[in-house]
Amino acid sequence: MNASQPAFAAAAHALSGPEVQRIALVGPLPPPSGGMANQALQLAGLLREAGIAVDFVQTNAPYRPAWAGRLRGVRALFRMVPYLGALWRAAGRVQVFHVMANSGWSWHLFAAPAIWIAHLRGTPVVVNYRGGEAANFLKQAAAWMRPSLRRCAALAVPSGFLAHVFGQHGIDAVIVPNIVNLERFAATAAPRALGGLRLLVARNLEDIYDNASALRAFALVRAAHPAARLTVAGSGPLRSALEQLARELGVADAVHFTGRVETADMPALYRNADIMLNPSLVDNMPNSVLEALASGALVVSTDVGGVPYVVEHGRTALLVPPADPAAMAQAVLRLADEPGLAEALRSAGRASVAQYAWASVKPCLLDVYRQALASKGGRRP
């Protein structure tokens, strides 16, 4: 099996057993928009449409009262106390906990308490772990995570990459991939030929996403294609520094920083782009790459983390080394110069994302829920 082909299909088999009718979904919600928050919001809606009641326990709920958010040092208490109470109440009402988990303090502050509260109340837990920084986090914290994971019925991850990372620590995981809404993210009937080169970056403006390399690559592209334009869709602490870099590179007039983009507005950005750049230094299963492919945009991405498990170089996307603007620019120029290659990648990319549609993912996820409900016990990594 190719690295870019998910191995979750084998797990999506019919399983006789108790049906899950009510779950607690523990995780963040937009705003701000982000991979986990968007997936959690989408999943809650899809499960409800499937007839499963969902109690959402929000990890980033607004502070109550609002002024508590300005009290540094103690504001965490104003969020944690209601959060723990909501977990306790939900665990008494639902059949299964589905906990969206991530690396760092997010694990310790939100995922671990959810696992232990559900365990104390006898509610089976499915931990849905995601995030490209898992390898470094596990090196430091695997020993701390094991007691919590032993009290989970299942560990689900969205990619073969994360399954491999956990497997290196002797922890088994089942793959339940991210979901792409192929009705919202759909290509136009007739993609236009590459011409003015409309490029897009759709990552937050943070260090790990290395938007600076995308700007430097764009400067090289624009030297060959003066009409090229770049849209940087996202928000974050590096916006001012990136705007300054664009001025220093002499491309500020051709770069549009959108700021925070609402989830509903993203499909139009993808459809209006010829090529999406994913310059990240750390990644797992970037939704932006899948959404771009579904929308008919070409993808040039760094080959970090789980990206090679999602796309295949030369077949569905072009992959380049991280922090290498010259290589990224060369890949863009190659797509501009080789329309046959561009069309082949576009067609294969659109076909590849069909496996991430809800119709494909739903049987696998419900199978995990059934197994969790049937087990009533903990797993042993």
C-alpha cells in the first residue's frame, strides 16, 4: 500500500453489537477556526444527522463572566471548573466519550481530565488524537500519557503517520481520517488554464507553518510571472512581520493578507486559486490540503510529517523539502510550464479525496464507537 493511501478501509467492516445512540464530543469550537475546531463542529453536525445525539463539551468555551478572561493567572480556573462540571454531567448521560486531543498542555488540561472523569463514571472513551507535533510530545510525555490511555477503549488517529508515531511507542491506534465535505469543497465544472497564477496559502500565521518561505517562493515565481498574485488566508501573531517581509521582497502589491477567514468563506478561496502552497515545518493531516484538492486547486507542499501519507509526489501533488523557497518556486513554475502535468495532478487529486467523504468515514467511526461500547473496559497500550 502506498504511503498516501489510508489503511483505515480495512477497519470499516460491519460489526454486530450495541448501537451507539448518544455520545459526548469533547473538543474546541470556532472561533478561531482551525483544523480540530472545524472537524469537531462538522462531526457534531454529521453525527446528529445520522441520528446520534451529541452532547458537546467545549474545551474553549467563553469565559463566564466575560471579564474573567482578562484576569491572567486565575482565568484558567474560570474555564476549568465549568469544564470539569460539564464533563461529569455528560458522563452520566451518554454512552461513549469522543475526546478530541492534541499535544502539549492541551492534552494535560483537557484530554486527560476527560478520560479520567469518564473512567470514574464507567463511560468508555475514544481518544481522537491529532496534531503534527505528536512525535516530539510523545518523546517527552509518553510515560505520563500511558495511565490515561490505558483507561480508554480506543485510540483513533486521522492518518497512517500518527499511527506509526504511536506504534513506535508500542501504542496501537485505529485510523479514522478527517472528513472533507465534498459538497462544499467542489471544483468548478471547467477549471481554467494556468495563466495569471493565483496562489494561496491557507495556514495560520505561526512559526510552524513557515509562511515566510511561501512569501520568498512567491517572490521568485513573480520574477518569472509578473502578473502572479498570492493570497495569505489566516490570522496569527506573525502578520506584521510577514507584511514587512512582503515589502522587503518587493511583492507587497501582489500579496493579499485576508486575516481570519470564516469557515463558510474558504471554499471560494480554494476555487479561485490555481495552486495552494503548504509551507509547514510540522504537519499531520492538513485539512487545507484535502480541501484544496477537492476544490480543484493544485497543491505544492512540504514533505513533512504526515503529508506524504495524504498525497503522493508526482501523482496528486508536488512535494518539496521544508524551508526551501527555491524548491517551492521551482515546483510552482513547473506546474505553470507543464499543463499536462497540472491537469493530471488536478484530476488525480480530486479523485483521491473521495475516500475522506463522510460516507466513507462514517462506517469506520461507528465501528469504533460500537467496539468501545461493547468493551466497557480499558485498552492496554
